[in-house]
Amino acid sequence: DGSAVAEEPTSRSHRPMDIDDESLALRDGEGDFDPTRDTT
């Protein structure tokens, strides 16, 4: 179990830019920043 738990945070810490950008955009504008949802 420890292996999986340690791998999760490690992968995220490796690319914080990608995660931060995606997480922020999705969280900040879940509907505003989602053209696919608006068009549907």
C-alpha cells in the first residue's frame, strides 16, 4: 500500500505545472473554461 501512496504524490510533484494549470483551469472555470460542456 505504501508503494502506491508514495507513487501518487511523487508523480504530481514531478509535474506541478501541468497539474496546477489543469487543476486550476478545471476548478476555476469548470463550466466557463469548458466549451464542450457549453456546446452540449
